[in-house]
Amino acid sequence: MQIRLLPDQLISQIAAGEVVERPASALKELLENSLDAGSTDISVSLLQGGVKQLRVADNGSGIAQDDLAMALTRHATSKIATLEDLEAVGSLGFRGEALASIASVSRTQISSRERDKKHAWRITSDGSDISAIEPAALDAGTVIEVNDLYFNTPARRKFLKTEGTEFGHCEEAFHRVALSRPDVAFMLQHNGRALSRYAASPPEKRFSEVLGAEFAAESINIDESAAGLRLWGIAAKPTYNRNSRDTQYVYVNGRFVRDKLIAHAIRQAYQDVLHHDRHPAFVLFLELDPNLVDVNVHPSKTEVRFREGQAIHRFIFHSLHKALATPTGVSNAVTASQATHNPFATNSNQPYPTYQSQINLAANQPSSFYQTLFGANTSVQERQFASPVCYADEFEAGGATAPADDFPLGFAVAQIHGVYVLAQNKLGLVVIDMHAAHERIMYEQLKNALDGENSSKAVPMQPLLIPVSFNADRLEVATVQETLATNDSSLQQLGFDIAILSPTTLAVRAVPTMLRDADTVTLARDVLKDLREYGASRALTERRNELLGTMACHAAVRANRMLTISEMNALLRDMEATERSGMCNHGRPTWFQVSMSDLDKMFMRGK
């Protein structure tokens, strides 16, 4: 067969298959062009989901009369001129394909007027036919109308979905761009009805307007910088999670992207606090030197490639991990020095100080702190049903102060059915799931024991006065035998000393210090099971957190155990001092706040 050159029109239509998959793809390209033109006000109008008409009007710099024809020519662009420009591209558009591809499969009209010119000009395209340039009436800026998308390629048009579906995709594309530029005003109409109108505003207001006030209220502000990288935005708390990835927005130098490396870093940051079948919600902006990222990977420009991928991954992971690790009740507001840099900063409050992280929850007697708080000559049992307000008053009367802000979770009042702890703080009532909260505390303590800079990379071990022996199956014995034969220290690293007494009997001679009150036999069996199924090296690397989570669950205070007021308050103080204590290891919340106004509504007070 003879090799021949394809006609330019056919080339453009082939390219359109990559660039203009549906009306939403065309809308994205047009909005990006408007932003590149310096627009501060952009209006979008759609008919029939954008298939019948897609109109974008902006107040940008406009297109010169002599450049209008070039605007509809493939590989013609004002964004780059050399290879060096391409390697450090800072604009959203740069390939010079979008307008030509759109025009090749639609009836397109471009009207534009430069800011310093007196007249506007217009050019139209009917598939392959491009008209002469003619005068038009228009204020400064550009208006692009795309009519009858895919009118000349019916096979492609058949693949379009219903009007509602196509509009849904267009609305999502509109929201992505609106989120990326809070400083720009946007308006969206569909079939003559105005649906969204966003004035230029601070980022936090735009996020709330687009994604809802609940998302904004349940999110953590992030602004981290290191080695020329900056990650800022908001990430929802693990308790505000989704059953799909519909609220996940990542921007690299202002460009919305779908990147596997970034997605993996975010998943890793959340994996310790989010249930496995749920998804986090976030709007995150990564800023870096354009020379360190290649945006010319795919015509859609939603894929990127980083020069230093591992460094980017570590930076994103640690930034999110740090933000999600904020202890329960601690304000995530930034300091005054950060406020000038963080676009979300609203105040400069310092985080709450924490107290009593060393208190042993199993202790029956109050520490000196609680002796001061409750009264040195009064037993816990005698004061168990007293009001926590009295405790604070007596603490202050004793010469110290106990400001409410120092105890975000307040003071314990009672225990419900041996499952929940009720506490009173300055906002109202706090309800705590004591097992879930204690499980998180123990889990973080186990991780810190293995990760601490000054530690021996092993969990502290508590020898048992009388070893606990139990009947073991052959696999359990074989697992211990293998660790002994290969000098594997995995059991010692986890704080266990297990010996073989006979082919069917094992003896636990030491357990982790912080788990000494757990069910020794059940705990040992679960640890041996993980070591057997995943191997020692993998259990302490890939599966380490799951293994520590299992251990923490065994050690956590169980339901139906009655706690003293001293123990309840020790739990609250430990929660305030523990990272990620707002949710358990499985991503479930550990506490809820019920405000006084909520309580008043329940009882119809004031009505």
C-alpha cells in the first residue's frame, strides 16, 4: 500500500479524539485558555449539556486581529517558542492543539478584542471551512462559541451520553478550574438557567462554596514548604470520608492532574486512620520549579512526570501525615509567623499544651496531679460522682490555674454501660468510645517505641514472674523454632520472649511492657500468625502497622470495665497528647462533641 500524507483536516479530527473526548474536555481547554489570558471574570453558558452549544466569555487580554486565523491552526500557540520554554512551561495551555481540534469537529466562532484596541474582530469555522475575519461588537476580552459538537463525525457523537450526563461532566470540569483559581470570578449557566456564581474570594471561601460548608468545616488546613516544594490546601479529617473518589482534587503548579505517585503518597498518609473501603477528600496544591516536572506527557495534560519522584512522594506523605497527626482537641491554626504565608490562616492561636501523657490508665490511685485536682484528702470513690466544675474550682483555689483551653476534652463525668465515657468541656458534652480511644493511644505508643530516635528500635519488654504456657499447634511451634534457628530478632523487637517447652507447648516469658495486662496467650498467637503468614521481614515493614494495630487492640481497655474518674480523666489527657487520636486504627471516630446549643435544641429550651 502506498504511504501518503493525511489531509490537515483529518489530522485535526484525529487529534480531536484525544483532546476533545466530550464537551467537558472542550470546556476545560477553553477555560484554561481564558486563565492564561489573564482573565479575572469568566462566564460559561451551555445548551443541552454542552453538545448543542458551549460558550465561554472572559475579560482577558484578547487575541489580535492578525492572530485570529492562527488561533485555529494546529500547533500554533503564544505560550512557548523553544524547547527550553517547553521544559519549563508555566502556562496551562502550550500544545497549540485545543482550538484547532475543537474547530475541526464543530461550528466554532471566536470574537475577541484586545484591551488597548478600539475594535473587536470575529472568525468562524464550520468544520474544515474557515471564514474571513470580520468586525464584531465586544468589550475587551474573548468569547468562544462551540456549536453542534461532532456534527461532522457522527460516529463520535454516538458515543456521547445523555444531556444530564454530559452536563455533569461539564460541571465537574468547571468546578475543577474554579477551585484552582479562587482569585477569579466564575459563572455557569445551563439551558438559560444560572446554576453557579462564584465571586473572587479567599481560597477557604471558594472551597466551601464549591464543595460545601460541611467539607470545609471537617477539613484540616495544610501549608508545608521544604527544598523548593510547597504543599497547601485542605484535607478532610478521616471521619469525613467518602465511598468514592469524587472529592479529590490535586493541582501541580495550578494544573489539575491525576498522578499515581501523588495518589499513592496521599493513600499512605491516610492508611493509618481511614477504613480500607473508604476514600479521603482533599483539595491540594503542589508548587515546584517547572523544570522539575514534565507536563507534556499526554494531550489532555492531566498526567505529569516528576524528575525527582521519590522526593515528591516523601514530601507529600510527610506533609499530610504531619497534618493528620494533630492530637485530639488541638487547634490546627497556624502561628503568626505562618499566617502571612498560609492563605487559610484565620488566627494565630498556639496548639493546646498537653498533660499527663505518662499516666498509666490501669492505675487505681490518682497521681499527684489528681490529688491536687480532686483534693488531697478525698478518695476517688468518694468524689466519683462530683461535678468536674468543682474540680477546676478547687484546682484554681489550690494555687494553680486550670484554663479550659488547656483541657480541650474537658473532665469526665460518668461512664455509660461500660462502653462510653461522658465528659464536660467548655463547649458542652463530649462522648468518648473508651476502647477505640485507648486502642489508638496504645497503637501510637507501640509505633513510637519502634520509631523513636533514642530507642533501640524495639518495644520495651516486661519479663513475667511466672511464664504463661499454652498448647500450641505445629505451625505456631514451627514459627518460634524458625526465629530461634535463624537468630531472627523480630519477636524481641516486638517485645516478646517465647520459648518452646515441647513439640506442642510454648511458654511466653516476656511481653511488651505496655501490653502486660492483655490476654497473653491470645496476643502471642496473633503475633505468631502474622509472622508465619507474612514472614518476619515483611511483618515488620509492610505489615508492621497492621501487626501493631492487632497488638494495641488486645491491650485496649475492654467494654464493661468500670473506670474510676481518675482513669477516665487520664484517658482524656492521653487523647489530647496522642497523634491521630480523633479516630481509631480502623478509621472510626473515637469521640463526638455535643454543643450546648445542640442540647438546648433537644430540650426545646428558649422556645
